[in-house]
Amino acid sequence: VIKNYVENQGNQEEKEAYQQMKILDF
């Protein structure tokens, strides 16, 4: 759900934050 939200609506800053969150198993 979070991944789809970031891909569909996230701006570049949010996408970079998501890349870091994936390391924490988000």
C-alpha cells in the first residue's frame, strides 16, 4: 500500500525517503 502510494503520488523527495524506509522493512 505504501509502495503504491509513493509510486503514484510521491514526489521525488518522498520517493527518496521511501527508498531509505525499505531498508527498515517498510
